[in-house]
Amino acid sequence: MPGRILVVDDVATNRLILKAKLAAAYYDVLEADCGQAAFDAAKKEQPDVILLDIFMPDMDGYTVCEMLKSCPETSHIPVVMITANSSPRERIRGLSVGADDFLVKPINDMALLARVRNLLRVKMVFDELKLRDTTSRELGLTDFIETIEADDTEISSVMLVPASEAQGREWEEGISKALRVEVCGISSEREALNMARFEQPDAIIVHQRLMEDGDSLRLISALRARSETRQAVMIYVVSDGMIETAATALDLGTSDYVMEPFEPEELIIRLRTQLQRKREFERLRSNVRDGLKMAVIDPLTGLYNRRYATQHMQKIVERSQASQKEFAVMMMDLDRFKRINDTEGHDAGDLVLKEFSHRIQENVRGVDLVARMGGEEFLLVMPDAGNMVAKHVSERLRRAIESQPFITKSGNRLNITVSIGVAIGQPDGQDPNNLIKCADMALYEAKSAGRNLVSFHQAA
Ligand SMILES: [Mg+2]
């Protein structure tokens, strides 16, 4: 996984040491020797991670981090602060200005590289989702959906796997006071795996030492591998000095870690940051998913749209060639629909379209394709259906619309009818658009013959 890393330190020797470690792991390293240079380089070069010294003569690392995080061009770049000694208070101060982590000099290679890998992984997923979101927007796929904004008021569920019951109570008290969460405590690896499957927690906090039997690293790795907890936030709590265990946990997929002793506030800030990130990811994912759905679904009726239908018809043509079976194509058009919109209003018109779609779907098979081609025009394609089946089904559909009046919100009973044009597709690989045209011509005949009729296209 290649990545560009910006190393910021006022002392040249410190930059050299870091650069050597990172270059040995094949990272591309950029350097800056003061706060202002770091800010400029971050904007211009867009590194994937920034390693930031706290004590520098022009401005300290906290100020630089604050600047980076409040500038839209750099706010998404993860920052790791580097310091000679990190007290719990210092860590909280750094985390509050948006830093992702702290590393203490002399820097442990394994911890450094594991953290860089972890941050690169997260950033890569984020960049990819951002890109897809942008593409969906550019393609106009998101025009129909309401963009969901990240919602901070939502209640998150948090599962705790502490080292003792006392610690569990302490965590629970601190977290539930500060964040809108539902907390549940767990004491063993097995119980954690079972609970996670049913509760699907948003976040899981695991202590290195479990209260009962089990292995905390194995637990993290299993939770990450499962589909129910793959997207959950995971925070690993390690005992003092166990930096290499923390590094292993990061490589196994934990989102973040905290080292004892820590102030309760540190755990809360890290949890809050991770939960916000998860919500942002979910928002992007669902925008992309809904955008794709909207590209093929008609929002009013929930039926497939023209774009999907023409694409899918090609598949039906191919399948009919393979099976050597005919298939039926029907164009359906509500009679005098404009009049409904004019006299009853557009809400009533929409209601009729929805009810119509519903009745059609109730009268066809699961394998049949129903699509709204536009306005009051619908398409039905029935695989493995010849003249006989098509006659039977089209007549049933016509009656399903005619037999029951459509009731508007204001209680008006509307008598609606439909005209249907049918074409039978032969298993010879013909052009789907041509078949739709044939069905359309038959539909036109049904209309001119008086409406509320089924008409079959006569092959020349
Ligand atoms: Mg310095």
C-alpha cells in the first residue's frame, strides 16, 4: 500500500530518522521544518498522513493541527503527533484539536508503521467512497434522493469488554455521561462474539486482558472478519508500555487504541471521533447505494424504469435464444389519463399510477419484468410465454383495471381502463427496441379501436 507521508519537525536529524524508517517501508516521504511550511505542503501536496512534531519554534503542533483540521483542503488528512513525553492531558489536548494519535520519542518502529498502515487504510476507504459519491452526483444518480446528513443525535450502541467489573462500571459511567449511547458489558470472548452477532453494536471497546477465558487479539480479529461487525468501531485498551501489542491490534483491524493509564476523557474523545467517522462512512455508502438504486427504479411506483427495462430485455432475448422459447412483450397505457390529472389533480393521478402498478404486479409472475416507461406507459415482458399465455394474461390485466374503481383520497371513485398492445418475441435474437416498437404499434391499434382493449401485433 503506497502512501505519501509528510514529516514535520524543526530538527533535521529527527526528520532524517523518520524518513529512513518510512522509506524502508516504501513510503514516499515529504518534509517540512516548521508549522507554516507544513500547512503549505499539506495543501499543495495532499499527503495521506502527516507526522507532526509538537515543539517547534514558529508555532506548536497543536496550532498546526488546528489549522489543518479547519481548512477544507486538509481537514481529511490524518495527523499523528510526535512528542518527547505525552502526558494524559497532552494527549487529550491533541485529540481535541483533531489529532488521530500520539507517538512518543524515541519512536517504536512497529507502532509507527502499524499506525501509518491503519490510517492509510481508513483514508483509502474514505477517498474511494468520496469519489463514488462524487461520481454518482455527476451522473445525476442522486437527484432523487434526499442527501442524509450525518446525524449526531442518533443513539449508538457500545459493547464493553473490560478487564474487570469495576473497570466496566467506570467506562460505562464515563461514556454514557458524555455521549448518547446504549452500553452493554460483556465478560468473555465467547459471550462477546455471541452478543455482537445479535446486537450489532456500533462500537466495541476491548481490554487487552479479558475477565474470563479468551484472547483479546483473537476476539478483535474475529469481530473484524464477521459481516455483522465488520463496520463497527473497535477500540483496544492496552496496559502501560504494551505498544507492540497495540500495533498488532491495529494490524488486526482495530480502529484505535488507548494505553493505560489514561483519563476517562481520552477514551471518550477517541470513541466520539470514531463514531463520527463511522456515521460519515455510512452516509457516503448509503448515498452511493441509493443513488445506484435510483438510477434504475422509478421513484413513484417503485417499478424499474426505462433505462433498466431496455437493458434487461437484451438479457431476455439472449435467454430465449438459448432456450428456444418465445416471450411476450406488452405495452400498457392508461386510457384518458390526462383527464384524471386535469380534473382530479396530480395527487390523484399519482395515486392511480401507484394503484395501477400494484394491480399489474399482483397479476404477473415473479420472473416477469414490469417497468414504467414514462408518464402513464408501462411495459411487461414475460419470458417463456407465447400467444396463448399472452392472450390469457393481457385479458386478465385489462379486467383487473376495469373491474374495480380507483378510490381517490377524497373518496371519489374513478373508473379507469387500460389499452394493451402485445408482440410475441421469437427466439431468433431480435432487437429488443424493435419488439417494443411492435408492441407500441399494437397499442396504437387498441387505442384507435376504442380503448379498453387488447391488440396483438401481426408479424408481417
Ligand atoms: Mg521540535
